[in-house]
Amino acid sequence: MADGRGPGWRGEGCAETHQRLVSAGAAVNEGHKTHRVVVVGSGFGGLFAVRELRRAPVEVTMISRTAYHLFQPLLYQVATGILSEGSVAPATREVLRGQRNARVLTGDVTRIDLVDRTVTSVMPGKETITPYDSLIVAAGAGQSYFGHDEFAEHAPGVKTIDDALALRGCLFGSFELAEVETDPAVIERWQTFVVVGGGPTGVEIAGQIAELTRRTLPGEFRNVDPARSRVILFEAGPKVLAGFGGRLSDKAARELRRVGVEVRVNTKIVGVDGTGVDVVAADGTRSRVDAMSKVWAAGVAASPLGAQLAGQCGTQVDHAGRIKVEPDCSLPGHPEVFVVGDMMSLKNLPGVAQVAMQSGRHAAAEILRRLQGEQSRRPFHYRDKGSMATVARFRAVAGVGRLRFAGFPAWLMWLVVHLIYLVGFRNRLTSLLDWAVAFGTGGRSERTVTRSAIRRLQAEAPPRLGSDHGSAQPSPSGTPGRLGSSAPPTRRPPQ
Ligand SMILES: Cc1cc2nc3c(=O)[nH]c(=O)nc-3n(C[C@H](O)[C@H](O)[C@H](O)COP(=O)(O)OP(=O)(O)OC[C@H]3O[C@@H](n4cnc5c(N)ncnc54)[C@H](O)[C@@H]3O)c2cc1C
């Protein structure tokens, strides 16, 4: 009881202790009185599972590589300067502070041993082995580059706070570098933003970058006109937001074009490097788009922990690396282990927040039922509450059951739903204020771009790009400067 939390709370770092625990893992489990539930991941699946256990006579240990609960659906607003990272990623410890039966460990889970019933997690220089009686694995999914992992270096995804902050630095930093540039072609490259993937994430990012360039930044620069920036959304299929159905998907494409996004469907990305992308259209035509900023929002791959578990229990993972689970979300042959959220493959359920929340809660409820002596296993039934995506300010699309909404009513629904599900009153309040500023005035409160972010961008640029700083001659303040002559010969700002 070294930490006063009762037996079974084990976080010691020394190698001998680990050895002892591993070899004695099963025995430790048998001798323990209070039922120990370990939850891997602090996303939607993990957090909702832990909360469901708040009044249960169990000891819960949540282990996650991030010390925060991330509200991923609003990450793009962190990246585009609307919300602060704190608003969408409250510290998990703070969220669970009042839940006395729960403990939070930060660490990367590297191994789950189904025989010894232990979870190994690692912090730099520190390894912890935590035994469990029941386990809920909710480690989510990362980005998939469809076999082209080399694209990741130049076209990062937006899955984590680090990704969002890096993208923010890239967006705002690009304009700083364009402002001191003299070569029109180079300016155009800094002012071209490529978004890959026409699903909800890609659509939301592209829409917000366009609004940033058309509503927020104009008037702030003297050498470049942000409103002349190009924002290009590439989608390999025939439509953006294909999952929303034809009518909504067409409306979304129209709305994107209205705010200034070039929507290129039926176009595949076949190459990505530091200065642009190579694309192939449906008719086989290959072309090149020069762009320093590229964002990847296409495809997901479940956490590799899924394949590790599948290997141990002789089941399979699907094409996205999700593990096939039993109808009650447990692992075949291991009723004490549940896999939920983006990691699970069950009845073709989509990788969305509601599936993660509901399956996390279901797994926790199943553990409780069994502790109460119930022998039967209840299958997981998903209640589809609909889906929505914002396209631009005051514009969204939403599908709830058979109903379809677009425009302002859908945007209002989006606003209310996101306010409800954001964790914590303070975050709801600050987000509401930030939205009032962003949508009401066009201003954005989170625009800090650090020197290191600019240095990173310069490092990405070909040597010539970074070499002539100081030689640029911005026009005297207040004049249109070189816009007429050297601004990129691109499209007009939207009317
Ligand atoms: C940019 C973006 C926008 C989205 N927009 C929407 C939307 O509008 N609507 C919607 O319904 N869904 C949306 N989604 C999908 C939704 O966010 C996911 O379906 C949901 O977060 C899945 O929850 P999860 O708990 O399974 O995984 P996650 O929320 O991804 O949580 C996984 C957790 O596991 C931790 N973890 C991962 N690996 C390890 C490891 N090895 N060791 C320890 N911890 C680990 C992570 O740190 C994280 O805490 C969006 C996703 C993204 C990325």
C-alpha cells in the first residue's frame, strides 16, 4: 500500500519489481480483494468507461499516453486559431479528480499480456506493469497513408494536440514567410494550402483555412494578400462527405466553393514532398501542385495494440487494423477483456465519437453486471444519434435518422451538440466566447506562432527559399505594395 490506494496499485519503476510482478502476475490477481479494472486510453471510449464505473466497488486505473482527454472533433479549430488547446483537451486528472476509485497513469502501453493479465506502460526511462482483473482497451486510431508512410513527413495528419499546434504554426507561419519573400512563385507556394481527404475532417479543415484567409487575415499584411491564397481539397472519390448522402454532399461542395475552397474530386494523391503534391485525375492525367502546407485527413489505422491482442487470442484485424470483437465488445476467448471505440470491429460500426462513448460505457456496465453475479453477456447495441460536419461559418450539414439538415439550422445543431459534449463547464464557457469572437467578428484568439515553428517551416523549404530574408522590400505601410504585380496569379477572393 505504498501509495495509500490499497493493494494492487502498482507503479514502481525498478526492474526487480517488474520482474517480480510479471512472474507473479496471475497470483497477484488471484490474491487481490478489490476488483481491478484497467482502462487503456483517455479518449471518448476510455473516459466514458471510467466514468460509468464511478460508483462501482472497483479500483480503476486509466493508462494513457496523453495526460489529457482530447475532444478530437474540435481539433481543427485549435489548428486554425479559433480555440485554445486547453479548451478541447482538459487534463484527465482534473476531469477525474472527484472520482475516488479512479487513478490516472501517463504512459505508452507497449504490451498487454492476456495470460499474466498485466499491462506494461512506458514513460521515458520508466516502465510500469499494472495487473488487472478486467481490462478495457480504447487506444483509438492513428492516421493511415494507405501504404505510403513516407507522405507523413510532409503531410501530417490532425489527430493529436501536437499535430494541431504544428498545423497552426504552419498556417500562420506561412504568411509570415510569404510577407518577406520577393519571388511571386515562392509566395504562391507559401500561400497554397492542400488538404487531402474529403471526409468530415478534411472538409472542416479546408473550410476553416479558407475562412481564415478570407475573413481573418486580410488587411494585416502589406506584401501579400491572404485572400488570394489557394485552399485545395483533394478527394479520391466522386464526392466530398460521401457518407452524408448525395444532396448534403452536393450542398457541402457548393458551400466550400462559396467560401473559396477549390474542391477536386476523383483525384488521387500519388506523391508528397516538401514543396508540393503530385496528383492523378480520374482520366489518368498527372499534375503537380506546389504547396508548402499539406494536411492529411484521409484514412485511419487502428492502434497497433489491436494486432498485438489479435495475435495473442487468435482472432483477426480488419483492413483498418481494428480487432474483431464478440457482440458484447469482449475479446474472443477473453470475456474479461473489452476492446471499444475506434479499435473495435463490430457490425461495421463507424469510427465516430458516439460509438466510442457508448461502447466504453457498455464495457463498463458489463463488468459491473458480472460482478453482481449476472452470467449472461449482453450484446452492444449502438444508438445512432446522427452525424454532422461544419463547412463554414454558420453553415453545416447534419443527418439525424432520415432527416437531413443543411445551412444555419444544421450549424446551430452542431453548436449545441458540441457544447453538450465538451468536457467541463469552463471549457464550454471559453469555447462559447471564442466562437462568438470567431464567427461574429472573424477574429481568432489563438494565433501565436512561435519562432521554432517558423524555423521548422524554413527547414522544410528548399535552401533558396530561406536564404534571401532581409532582401524583401515590403511596401510602405498602408499601401497595397506588390500585390498588383507579384501576388500569385490565382483565383479572385470569393464574393
Ligand atoms: C480531427 C478529427 C475530427 C473528428 N471529428 C469527428 C466528429 O465530428 N464526429 C465524430 O463523431 N467523430 C469524429 N472523429 C472521430 C472520433 O474522434 C473518434 O471516433 C473517437 O475519438 C474514438 O474514440 P476512442 O476512445 O476510440 O479513441 P481516441 O479518442 O482516439 O482515444 C485514444 C486514446 O488512447 C490513447 N492511446 C493511444 N495509443 C496508446 C498507447 N499505446 N498507450 C496508451 N495510450 C494510448 C490516446 O492518447 C488517447 O487518449 C474525429 C476524429 C478526428 C481525428
